[in-house]
Amino acid sequence: MDNYPVVKQHAYITKLGQLVAKSTPLSDEDREFLSGSLIEIGSGVDARQALGVKNKRGGTTLERQRELSNRDQLAMSWIAAATAKEDGGLGLTLDGAIDLLHKNDSLKVFGITEDTIRKYWNNRPKQRKRDVQLD
């Protein structure tokens, strides 16, 4: 999700809303963001801009960012499962898992290339989990 800033900001705002709804104390940073955004909105600033969820002109829409984020998470979780040595994993190496996807034309399902999935795996260690929660 790190590469999808609007999705990340929406998730942050949702988390803040849940904390407020549960009357959970906010961190100083969260309280500052929320109060500042609400003051800006009350002063007439566009809400999307004040909350940091406004796309730049020509930017990827929120829905498309969610789709891409979900696709990336699914691909990464498949690789994590294929490389796992226990709990039903295939025990493959990263190259072996990618080769298996390529041989079965499964990369077409994800819509990404071998090099891209390898780059994601190497650059996104936080997403190397078999269990994922999609947006």
C-alpha cells in the first residue's frame, strides 16, 4: 500500500474515525492532524485537500489505487505462501515461485511481469505475508 498514497491516507482517516467512535485517546500527531483538517474545512478549504486525499491532476483514482494495492497484496501473499517451508507452503525459492507462476501463465492473472513481482518482493518486506486484508 506504500505506493498508493490516497489509499494509505483514506485508511489513516478511517482508523482515526474508528478511534474517535470508540472514544480512544488520540496521539498528539493524530489529534493535530484531525483538528487542523477540521479547522481548514470549517474555514472553507476543500475537504479532500484538507484531509490529504485529493488526487493530483491526472493522478490515479482512489478505486484504481485500491485495485492495484489489492492486486499487489494478493501477488505478494501468493509468493509468501509458495516460499513457506511449513504450514502447507511449497518451500520454493523466490525464483522457483516466480517460475511456477510464469509457467502456468498465472502472472497474467495478476497483470504483472516476472521482474515486477521480483522487484515488489525485494522492495516491500512488510507485504511478505501469507495473510492479507484487502481494501
